[in-house]
Amino acid sequence: MLDRKANRMASSLRFIGSGNAFCPPGRFHSCVVLDETVLIDAPPTILPQLHAAGISSAAITDLMITHWHGDHVFGLPFLLLERRFITDRDGVERLRIHLKASGVERMKSICELAFPGTLLPVIEERVEWVVNDVGEVGQWSYERFPVFHTPATEPHGYMLRDSNGFTLLHTGDSGPCETIDQRRPEADAVILEMGVPDGAEFPHHHRPTDIARVAEADSKRTFLITHSYASGAGVPIGFKMPALPPNAIQVEDGQKYHLEPGNVTLDD
Ligand SMILES: [Zn+2]
Ligand SMILES: [Zn+2]
């Protein structure tokens, strides 16, 4: 009997940015693309980030938003602008934007502030707002859940499961919290932010010691560390990358990972 499952394509996860809000040297703002089509967050420099990855803005079918900080959403006007005037002039493609309902007016405001009079009609014609806390993107189903970050930004993470059964826990921006701990045991891989160095007192972010504690206690799981305060590998200026347990991988801009149940491999 044909094993239909074996014929399914493994999912992919591409980091087109891995830095925190300050864009440390060698890193763009944190951002991932699933299966080359689903964006999680849209940083201000989303266009150069997509260009560097060789992904057309018109190929993005879905944008999932974690919270309202500028390093996560200020790229939306540029994404829509490039689709409208360069990559999808005929308006063939629709963009589904997944977010809390309270963010719809906020996203429209950002677009109107950025390009007055231009983008609201584009949104009207080409954007579909998806506000439920459970849904689907491509071959993934997801659940959105609250995390621990600046409350005014309505911070959330996403628990995503693909058709092969791979489970990805994307925790957005968050300090350590119960809602992440509850979901972690079910995940094949966990994307965690490391926004501040040790010694800093910002409970809404993970520090290296927080990452080390969770990764050491859960040594079989892969932790992909992004939204980093540290400079990119080999960059001589800025904060140095800290030492972390081997299952806590400090990702670099441009890296692409293949995702199969129980297995996360770097494409090189
Ligand atoms: Zn951030
Ligand atoms: Zn944030």
C-alpha cells in the first residue's frame, strides 16, 4: 500500500532575520518564512530581507503577526507596496493576515501613515483579515496563544502542526512563561527569543541563562534561538554570542532548516 505520508514534502523554516529590535551588527530584525510562503511577522526591512532570500513578495500567501512592536509589523506597508507596484501589478494574489481582531485598525493606520491615500484601497482589494485564534496556513494548522511581553502589544505565540505531524512552537517575543512551558513538551522544535543579555532586568525577554535553563532541562528538544541581542557569528563588533547548550542553536540570518518529526536539519 502506498504510504501517502512519505510522499509529503518536509516543511522548511527560513530565518530571514535573527536580531532583536536594535538590529545588532550582522543581523536583520527577527523574521521567519515557513515553506517559502508564510511569513511570521513583517519587520521594517522586510523587502531587503526577502530579496536576500530570493523570495518574491508576491509569493507570500499568509502573514502571521505575533504582536504590535515596530520591529514586527512596520514592514507591512512596504510588503503591500511592492506587491501592488512591482511583483503583483495585476492584483492576482491575495494576502491573508492572521492577527488578533484588535490589530486590524492598527495595521490599516500604519499603512495609511506610511503611504497616505495609496494603501487603504490596496488593503480593501487584496487583503483578507483572519482573526480566529485557530486556523490554517498552507499545510499547517495553528493555535494562537498569549505570551509574556509588553502587555500593550497584545503579545502571542503560535503552536503550528504540519501535515507530517511536525510541531513547531513559535513563541514570538516573550519572557519565560507558563503558556510556553505548557506547550513545549508537544513541540519538535521551539523558536525562542533571546532579546537581552544576562544582567539586564527585562522580564519580557529571555536572557542566555533563561535559555540555558530550559534547554538543559529538555535536552532532547531543539531550541532555535533568534531575536538575539548578540552580533552575528564572526562579526567583531557589538555583543558576543553567549555559550549555550548544544540543543539551543543560535540561528543566523539566511539559514534554512528542514523540519521532519523529531528531526531539524540545517540546509547547507
Ligand atoms: Zn521584537
Ligand atoms: Zn516585542
